[in-house]
Amino acid sequence: MKSSLMPIILLFLLVIVVVYIAAKLDPVLLRQKFYPNAIITQKNSQTQSNSTPSPTTLKTNFQGTNFQFNYPENWQIKKINNQGSSVELVNLGIDKAFNDTLGIFKSNKIMTKPSTNFSEFAVSGKEGWKWTESGNNYYSYYYLIPNIADNQYLELLVTLPQKNDSIENQLNNLIDSLQFK
């Protein structure tokens, strides 16, 4: 009995390893492949490309190699060593976030607009898209700017236990303050 289960267990572990590696290499593609029916909603407030971030909301400036942005003082920003296809990766350190990364990634695939509700914004003349996804015990905010350089895109992903309008406003302000180098 034990020997007949061994190939099944090994196959299961192999699948887990492959999914983990795929998530590190191309998180956007993985989400589209494994969560095609996620609930996607459009937020009424739109990110404006020329609006000025509130100085009371974003007081600190992050200077990266490829980009810079402003963020609230209570976030614990930490640069992450590049992994997989990442060119530059930052953990935002948002309290209670399951995931809070901002990064530039390499990809040869052509990025297209989400097929469901999204809003558009622009950063340094580059068009971007924002959308949200929600499910049991999570609410995710996605910001994607394709074609920021040759075969590179910027992705901001924050996943929280529930919708949070204050964090969403801070993310919108971060995007408004974003500058590419």
C-alpha cells in the first residue's frame, strides 16, 4: 500500500514546486491562469496622473534604482533581492497585508488590458491599469504599467484581509508620486 502511494505523493510535490516557481517567475500570468473567475470590480475613484499627493498622507520618499515614489511613514519599506524575472522589487511593509509588493519585472509577453472592469491612469506618459479582486477573506488591489522599458512592466499588488479605502487612497497617491529613472 505505501509503495503504491509514493508516485502519487511525489507527483503532488512536483506540482507544488512547479506552481511555486511559476509564481515567482510570472505572478500576473499565474493569477490569470489559476484565478480566471475571480471577482473583479471597478472602484469609482480614479487615479489621476497629474494630481498632487497629499503631503499629510505621503511623507517619505523611496529612491530605487529604476523608480522612486512617496509613501506613508508607517509603512516599513524594504528592498527585496531580485527573484525570478524581477528587475527591482520592494516590500511595502503595510500592516496586516498578506502581500504588498511593488516591482519591475521582465517579460516577453504582450500585456493587454484586463478583460473586465478596470480604471486607467498614466505615470510619466505610460498608460496603466488598476483593478481589484476579492474573495473569501481577501481583497486585492492591482496596478499594472506595461511597457515601461524594453520587455519590462511595473506591478503593484497589495492583498489585505478586507477592503480598506484608506490604504487604497494611499496606493493611488503612491502611483501618482511614482517616477521612473
